[in-house]
Amino acid sequence: MIFSLNSCFTPTHSSRNSKLPGCDLKKTSLLPAWQIERRDQRCQCGTGKGNSAAAATDFYLPRSFLSPLSAGNRGPELFPPVLYQKPPCPWSARTRWVHARAGQARLQGCSPETKTGTLILIQTLWLARSALTALGMLAELYFKRRPGWWKMLAVAMYMALLACLQAQELQGHVSIILLGATGDLAKKYLWQGLFQLYLDEVGKGYSFSFHGAALTSTKQGQEFIAKVLESLSCPEDVAPGHCAELRGQFQQLSQYRHLRTSEDYMALSKDIEAQLQHRGLREAGRIFYFSVPPFAYADIARNINSSCRPGPGAWLRVVLEKPFGHDRLSAQQLATELGSFFQEKEMYRVDHYLGKQAVAQILPFRDQNRKALDGLWNRHHVERVEIIMKETVDAEGRTSFYEEYGVIRDVLQNHLTEVLTLVAMELPHDVSSSEAVLRHKLQAFRALRGLQKGSAVLGQYQAYSEQVRREQRKPDGFHSLTPTFAGILVHMDNLRWEGIPFLLMSGKALDERVGYVRILFRNQAYCAQNEKRWVADQSQCLPRQIIFYIGHGELGSPAVLVSQNLFRPSLPSKSWKEVEGRPGLHLFGRPLSDYYAYSPVREQDAYSVLISHIFHGRKDSFITTENLLASWVFWTPLLDSLAHEVPRLYPGGTENGHLLDFEFSGTQLRFSQQQLEQLVPGPGSAPKPSDFQVLQAKYRESPLISAWPEELIAKLAEDIEATAVRAVQRFGEFHLALSGGSSPVPLFEQLATRHYGFPWAHTHLWLVDERCVPLRDPESNFQGLQAHLLQHVRVPHYNVHPMPVHLHQRLCAEEDRGAQMYASEISALVTNSSFDLVLLGMGMDGHTASLFPQSPAGLEGTQLVVLTRSPSKPHERMSLSLPLINRARKVAVLVMGRMKREITMLVSRVGHEPKKWPISGVLPSSGQLVWYMDYEAFLG
């Protein structure tokens, strides 16, 4: 009985679907136990060049292959005629023959993808033979007297077999175009990453071509690429000879071309199509890797979209390197521009930190150890999280980039924030689902609490400004404000992580090169025995921590470390192994032997990992447009507030000592070691901030208290508490009206964390003004009050009085009478509508509350609460009126920052002109006005 496998090639299979193009099967030996017969047939496949006549190969199974079914005079009549018909010739070029004989499977003279395709075909037939044999023996009893059923069974089995063989066809051709192929990133990482992809995927059903593209001339580009390709290396487990063979194959598949104009891209596309047609391949997709500056993205994207997209049925993937914008606005503009050329599913924004093996293990580790971590991974057990990247190198040679971006934009906004989301996000049920992972990461971004200036400490190594002057040709007196070191304190506003500090830190010219994520757990145990008798895997008094060691440092390689007194973790044994003991090595205060320590079986470069994920379409390792913009929404306000801050200078390296150590309290971060400052330069040692303490004087004929910011806030908080205690003693309650904005935030945090005797249970909190936005909006003054004060103190909810700006699903509509409602509430609860204390600020245009110059609303009259309009967004506001403010028993005006110096000087000279300077109209009729100014606002 003879069965032709050429029936696999139905008329719907074009020349691009041929199974064995370019393979010398005469040299091929396959699996033993059966033979493949052959028959030469000539068929006409067209009259094109080199294609006038081709040899079609019919594969036949001997009668013995199907012996159970062919026994007992049931021969070829069991099989339908279509299985014997000569098919249309599927090849566009000559295909040679298969010769099978017993012996070890070995394929020679074939392209890598064809080797695997042939082996798969033969192995599939071998398995099918076993299955058919068993099935035939079982069916023999049932169908012995039903010969008609044999035909149906045979047809069904063979159709299934043919479908299986068709599914094992070559999966198609992938063209990878590396733009910026002669740049540093390509030279150091990307060509090696592409070679690793080839090593991993060769023989798995895909064919490849690699196109290095740049603006470099063709000759120079070819010489550069040839030199880079010669330096490519294989993993240690690949024999040198085999590595050389694979490298040679990769070199043959790689070429350089000059790409600039749309015609160049069109020519590239035509060359790819011609190659596919010549080799009889189906196109699977194209990858364009943008290793170029972001300003070039738009032109390249336009050319790809118009001239170099793959045909129908093939995918397109474009890979984008950071930076992705400079702030929220520029990121949005870039995203919109790219979105006009590419779909979201086609864009892969690279953050190479997500390819680091320790970072890539965070989610799988959490998933594989769910049972142990479910009760620990929360605010009740975690003390803090540290996400650190330290570098010993400085920015020399890169100052043009660094002057534009600085350490926060370069490292914290992307690398460390991405890691933070992996630690803090809710764990999806299926961590292999890219959609679920990205959705949960976005939720984590949205739970990040807004950052304030006090959330950061900045530094700059001392040689940096001189390097900028030299490289950027700046004048001798130039001093850069760009930070090269930053520590940031981050909090999450959700139930899992409420109150837990996340410390992010990175810097250049530091004492060591290391990166890690450290989750430190609370220690609530007391051990009665001496510390010398504590056992690492038993004592709960030893530190309990999980560390994802990203690399370098004393350990020297990626690792996952878990304290033995926590639990023994589960990691995939095929890719992670236990670290061998290293006596004398201490990490995070404990010997390595105190940890369950694991390292990768085979270390991989981050770019190699990510290029593989791009090829396989794994989007969870990349940054979506939504997540990118969410990150910039979080970081941009802090960056704006720090734009004029002077960073602390540090010498660099081990000489830094404790100069960059920092500590946190509440949401405030500060250096542990105070740096000397002086008001007026002069001989001798500079005075310390504590030398100036609190200066008391007069300003606009009212008491003035001036000090350094920290002392000023402490003094104001102390005065508010004293006023509250006196009010509660006299009247049984304290009515406090608070302004919004950034200036009161340190005060709120001071009250929340330092004043435990404050009579919160008897305090009513009111708002001086509010933006016309929903109360949950980050720009809402009430939201700021909630984040920095209310959630940390115990004020009865019925004593909290937000302004009713959002009524009937509308914002500050006159017909909703929100201002009148708030005025009625004040009149009902506050005796004589006289607050015990009103806290105000002063804007750079002289406004206070939301009472603005050249706007009559709220400056006079009988209204207690008014709707006003601000010159800045959001324009619509609600505010207490000036007459109501002046009824207060005490008004405190807080003015901070060097940017307020000019308005401070101006207001000191004007009279009572509230229409031009609303702050000048603040003068309590029967109460006290006190000004609180820091030295920068008062003295400049």
C-alpha cells in the first residue's frame, strides 16, 4: 500500500509554503524503523527565470507502515482517490530528494529552519504510525464484519494526520531592521541580542534576515557591521566550532544599507519581498528597532508607515528606546505623533531594566510563592521597600544629555518606577497574561501619591559643573543645577501599602556599582537567648528580608535572596540554581549563609531577553502609552518644583562618606547630615541654620515670624496647636480653615506626625478655597488635605467640611447654589461665622485664598462664600470672601520660597489696595494677623 504525502500540498499552498526549500536531502538520515520511498515527477511551474521546470518530490509510506490496517486483503481501496492524485507543483525552485535509512537522525546541507521542519515531519509520521497501529488493533475486533466503516475511519485518521503535518510547516520569514546600527547601543548590546535571538530560534520554523541601517555611508557601514559581527559570542554551553558555524550563518543573513528617504524604505521593502518570492517563503512579520534619538522618530515612523509595512497577514513591531519625552506634555506629544503611524499593539517601548533577570523574576517569584507571601506582602508586615541603582562612573562625555535630563529623568522616572510597580501592583491571577499584567501596573501607577518638593533630596558631584563648562563651552562662572544624585520618598494610596515608604535612589560617582530591590519586613519578635545562639533559619529576631539583586556589587551577579527565617522560596529549577556558599561574604548586614540564595543557571543580557520578548509578542515587558503617561503625570510636578533647587555637592566615590545619607519622617525626606549655609558670604566659618533660629519683627504693622523652612513650619504648627487647645478649653471646639496649594503640605505633615496632643476630636476643618474639580481629582485642595493630613489623624468625619463644588454632576454651577450652601453651613456651625484660625498663603501676583487681582468677587460685600475665576487652570474656583476671612479670631499667612521674594517686597510697600493686591485687604477686624515667612521669601 502506497500513501503520497504530497497531498499535504493542496492548491491553496503557494510556493511560499513549500516545506523543504533549498535542502539537500540526499545527505539526510532520519529516524529508524521505517523507510521513505521516492518517485521523481516533472511538473511545469511557470516559465520565469530558473523556474521552467522543477522536480516535485512525492513521499510514500510503504505498506508495512500501515500494516495493521492493510491486513487481510484490505489494501489501497480503503483510501480516497484524492490521496493518490498528483498535486499541483508547489515549488518555485528545484527541491531535492529525501533518502531514509536506519541510523541516528542527522540532516546535512539544509538551511536551519528546513532541518527542523524535516525532523518534525518525520517524527510526526513516526508517532502517527504508532497511534494508527494501536488504534487498528483495537478497531479490528469491532469492524471485522463492517468493512464499510473501515473507509470512513481511515479517511478521518489520514485527514487528521495531514492537518498535523500542515501545521508543522515553516512558520514564515521575519525581517529585522536595526536603525542606528552603527551606534554605541547597537555595538554594545543590540547586535549581540539579535545573534542570541537567532541562536534561540534557529530551526524552530522561522527564517530570518537582519538589516543594519543608518545614515553612515554604505562602505563605512559595511565595514563597521562586519567588525561587530566578528566579535559576536555564544553562550558557554555552545561548542566553539558550532558557535563559529552559527556565527557564519548569522553573518550571511545580515547586511548593511543606507536608509534616509522614503525611496530608501520602499527599496528595502521591495528587496524583502523579492527575497521572499525567490526563496518561496511566507512573510511572518517585520521588526524595526529604533536605536536613534527621539527627534528622528517621526520621520522614520512616517517612512515605515507609508513605504515599508509588511503585506496582509504579517505583523509589524516597532521598538522604541528611551527617553520617551522630557515631561508629561512632551511625552503626550510624542505619543500622539507615533500613534498617528502605528497601532498601540505594534509599539514596544524598551526599558532595559525590565529585561534584567532579577527584575524579570519579581512577578514570577510572587506568583510561585503566593501561599507564603499572601499574608506578608502588605503594610502590616513590610517595614519599607528600597529600590536602588548606584553607579561609580560620572557623566563625563554625556553632559549634553545629562544637562537636559538629569538623574531623575534618566533613571528614577523609568527604570526604578517600573520596578516599583512590579513590587507594589496587585498580582493578577494569571501572570502570563500580558493584558492583565499591564492593567494591574496601570492601577499601581494611579495609586501613587503625588510628590512634593520635600519628598526629594538632590546632590551633584563636585566635578560636574566643570565638565559641563568644558564639554558645552560654558563661561567660567557657570554652575549647573542638574542633579546627579537623587533620593525620593514615594507612598501608595491603597489599602495594601498605605503608610509604607518606598525609597528610590540613584546617583553617579558613588562608592560602588550595584542595583537591588530590598523588601524589609517588620520584626516584632523578642528573643530571650543571647544573639550568639540565634539560628538563621529559626530565630525571628534576625532581619527578615527579600532581595532581588539586580547585579554587580559584592555578589557580582543577579540573584534572589530570601532570609531563612521567612520561608524557603520556590523558583524554577531549570533557570535558577542555588548559590554556592561564599564564606566571609556579607550582604545587607548578614552573611550569605543566612539566606536562601539563587542565581540564574545562565546569565543573559537584558537586551537579549527583551529582543526575544519582542519576537514572541510579549507586551508585558514593555511600556504602554497609558503607563508612560501615568508615570509622567506622577513625576512632572516634582520635576517642576525642583527646577531651581540647588543640589548638595559631594566629592564622589568613597570620599562621600555620610554626606548623602538621608532619612525620612512622614512624607518628608532630608539629608541626615546638615550642610553649612550662610545668609551673607563673609570671612570665617559659615553659620548653621540653627544659628538663626526664629526672627521676630513687624511686617505691614503686624507680627512677623521668620526662620529657616523647617524651624518656621515647626513654629507655625506649635502656634496652631496652642490656639486649638485654648479654643477647646474655652468653647469646646476649634474651627480651623485651611488653604490649599503646596506651601501648607509640610505643615500638614508636621501636624500629623509631631503633634500627638492636638485636640483633633474637637476640631472642625474647613477649606479657605477650592478648585472646581471633583474632590478625588489630584488638583483638588481637599484631596491634598486628605492625603497629607486627614488620613493620618483622627478627626470625626462629621467635623470635616469640604466645599460643595461638585453638585448634580456639575462643577460650580451658579444655579446649584454651592457657595450659598457652604455659607449656610458656616453660619450654622461657627459662632458669629468667626473662625478660630484661618491659614492663608500669598501668590506671586498678590492673591490670597482664591481672591485674585482685578476681580471684584469676594473682596467686599456681605457674601460669605463666592465663586471666582483664576487666571490659571482650573479657572473656576470657590473661596471664602475677604469680609468672612477678616471676621476670624486669628489669621496666619504662610509665605515660603525664593520665588516669593519680589511680591513680599512689593506688598510691604503698598497700602490697603485689595483690588490690586488682595492680600493687602487681610486685616482681621477684631482678631490678630501674623505673618510666617522663611528667610528666602523675606531676605531673598
